[in-house]
Amino acid sequence: MKRNLYIHIAVVFTLLFSFGCKKAINLEPENATYDQVFWVNGANVNKAVSGAYSLLRDALKADRSFFIFGDLAANNFALGGDYWNYTSIISNGKFNFNYVPYLEGSVQDWSRFYKVINQCHLIIENVKNIPDAKFSGGKAEKDKLEGEARYIRAYTYFYIQRVWGDVILTTESFKDPLNIPPLPRSEEAKTLAFCLNDLSKATSLLGYEEPKTHASKGSVLGLTANIYAWKHDYPKTQLYCDSVINSNKYHLEDVADYNDIWAGNSQESIFELNMLYDAISKNESSGSFFNVFLAAPFITDRNVNSTWFGGDTFDDIFVDSEDRKDKVVQLANNGSLLLTKYINVNYYDPNNKTAYVVSNNLVLERLADIYLLRAEARFKNGNEPGCLTDLNFVRQRAGLIDYAGSGINLFNELVDERRRELIGEGYNAFDLIRMEQLQRLYPDSYSPQRIAQKGYYWPLNMRVLGKQNALLTQNEWWKGHF
């Protein structure tokens, strides 16, 4: 029995799932015997929650898809020659998301995110049945762990909704994944309502004082604000932004310490995934994720051909005199512009001068986003003076003069400021969808018909996913362009 328990723990936390015949949503079988010995105490639930964070980190890291979805799809970077198979994704390739050689398993397949979701289902379903006394921190710890699982589940569903459009909404774990009936995609409104319900429950379960690498009340409120903004419910967006800002738990870093944001546990960070180098475990950090932005002199002997570097968008949005640019844009040895938000390169092995990791955390929520989101909400709610106040608060930190425009010029400046502030952080492509900027900025790629058919969402690889689910449908635009 002890050996079986160890096996089950390994399955739960590493989730080395067999893909089986239901890869369309990639769920995991449960075993009643193992469940009875696993879901018995807080220590195991803690491990399960840690497993959910790890699965989310791995899902976002896959083929650097976090930056593909959030930055390349916004045309934020030019591509070095090593990335020949990415060229269709950016403006020069007309954002042709259907041609992605060798990337189909990550950018056209959502299966890995359903591993995260099913892990959260299991936690939420089982934690309530464990007595409070089985948690070292009693009911407070039990509530916290449930709240974290609800946040991760909501974050994951909202993320894949913004990438691929309508998702397959599962609300509970499947006891027998070999006998799952075909499942259709759910309308966006239903998925977002499910996310908001999870977050509403998580708000009462979590406090503000959690580590930045764990969900907290602040991250719940921030994610709620982002979901309402996606729904274009701007009164509620402003309400939840106010809650984060007025909590006084988070503060913008001084521009002199700007790079501390990605070094981990900054006062500006609301929620981040741990990817700092740990000499003991070495599991979280990586040399092949953040390094896509770096070349020599920041990484020895690394050529710009192996990077994503500054192109037209850098020239369009950055002002030469701003202090922020000096912190996050620097020159490679060949004179190319590099994004240097993720610059903590660690040559950890004195016996191997080429072995390195880039030891930064992946910040998923931070205060500057919330200020700019509130500026957007205030503009949409008819409060341009309030919009200017929030916009200029962020600009002042960057060393820019106050902006004084109004109307559509103010809104367009807000779009540009979000790109300047959040470039390389996985936000901007989703911003351009939400703020309805794709046709204005890239009319040759985004026709009115493409916008109407939501061709900004990524296609699904139906050759793989459709085989297991007869009710799964392709996104409308890509039916005729795949």
C-alpha cells in the first residue's frame, strides 16, 4: 500500500499522463483506492496545489507559447534566422496562425491546459471532505488551498478562452476518461461566468499576505478586473481595479529598480510563477525560455539569430529619452535592440562555462497593468480626466512627460503605453483584441471579415483533437483558411 501511495503521489504531482483516446481535453483516470489514501491530509493537498502551479508553468513555457500568444501575435518583435518557422505568426506573415511548422503541438493544441484544469477539479472536489484537523493550519489553511485551486482554474480557463476562443468547459473531474461522451465547445459567456464564480468564492478564502508565487486576494481581484474588461463591462472593471489599488498592498517600483520586478517578490508584483534558479531542485528555472530575448554580451557567444529582437514596434512605441527604455532595451554586440527585462543570467556551474539559466520569475499580474486597465475603464466610462491621471502615473515612473490629449488620441496613447510598459510579458496581443485595435494597426492582415469571424483566435489542430471528439468544431475563420 505504501508503494502504491508513492506511485499515486508521483502521478498527481508530475502528472505524466497517458494521452489515450481522449486527448481533445486530455483528462486523467482516477483510482478510488489511491484516492482514499491520498486525499487524507493537508500536506498532500499542499503537494497537489504545488503540482497545479507546476503544470501551469509548464503549459505556458511549452515552445515559449506564452510569448508567442501574447507578444509575437502583437508583432512586438523581429525574429532571428533560427526562427524561420515562426515568421507566419507576425505582421510580415499576416498573422497566419495556421502555418506553424513544428509548433502545432503547443500553439494549436490546448490539451496541456486541461491537465491544469483537471488537477484543480480534483483538489476542489476532495479538499472539502478532509477534516480541518488534518491541516496543520486548520480551516484557514484548508480554505487557502481551495482558494488557490479556484484561482488557478479560473486563470487557466480565461487564458485559453483568449487564445483559442470558446473552450470545452468541464466543471468536474471525469471518473472514467475512457468513456467521456463527445463534448461541444461552450459559449464565452458561460466560461467567463464560471471563472467569475470561482473567483468570487476564492475572494473569501484568500488573504493578501500570501507569497507572490501563490494566489492571493489581490491576484483574485486583479484577474476579476481583467475578465470584466474582456467582457467590456467597464464599470465592474473599474470597481475591481479600485479594490486592488486601494488595498495599498502593492506599489510601483522606482524606475531605478525597474528590473527588480522580474527578479522575484517585488512590491509591484501581484502574482508570479517561480522560475528562479534553485541549486537543489533545478526544476523551475530554465535556460531555454527567457533566453529568447538575450544574446551576447548578456549570454556569452549567443547570436542575435537565436533571439527575438527589437523591430518596427520598438521604433514605433519607445521614446529615446525615457528612463524606462534604458532599463529594458539594450544593445546586443551587433547593435540590435534586445529586451532586457529577463536579464538575470546565472552561470551556475564553475566547471562548465557555457551552462546557464535565466533566473527570473514569470510575472502574470502586476500593479502597472491594473493602473492602465483602470485608465481604460475610466475612458470607457466617460471619465477622461481620471484616465489621464492613471495613464500619467505610469508614464511619470517611466520618465515621460504627462500626456494631455483627449478623445481617440488619448485612447490610442493608452494602447501605446500598454505596449511600452508590458512588452515581453504576454499581454499585448490580448490587449489589441480587447481594445479592438487589430484592424487599425494591421489592416492588411485583419480584414473586417476576419475580425467578424474572430480570426484573431488561434486555430485548433483538428487532425489530432477532432479525432477524439466528434462535437469539437474549428474556429470559424480558420475553417476556410486552415
